Amino acid sequence: MTNDEFKVKVQTALDKVRPNLQMDGGDVELLEVTEEGEVKVRLQGHCYGCPFSTMTVKNLVERVVRQEVPEVTRVTNVP
């Protein structure tokens, strides 16, 4: 799979979690997908800087992305 195909799969997975974040006034932006399978994202809106942002990334974003795209090794929130 090419890097572009990988990014498309990750973006599609992020689109599945986006409605949950938007219900709380937030969103998620895909920043980078590394060759090692790390996905770097930035939470936006009310989710940016929220005390629960780490939990949101691990328990929602990473869980769904890794379920949809098994090649992902981890998801990291970049402030």
C-alpha cells in the first residue's frame, strides 16, 4: 500500500470518529502518517487543550483508527 493510500484509509477512519467529536464542539485533523505506521493528529475546537484530550485520542480516535486500519501502530495527538 502506498503512503497516499494509507492516508486515505486513515482519513476515512477519522471521518467515523468525527461526528462524536463534533457533538462536543471539537474535531480532529490528520497531520501526518509516518512510514512506521504512526498517525499524528491534532484535536480542534473544544477538544483542543481539553483535560480529557489524551483519553479522547487513546479511547476513541486510536481505537477506531486501529480497528479500521490495522497497519497503524499508534495515534499521537500533537498540540
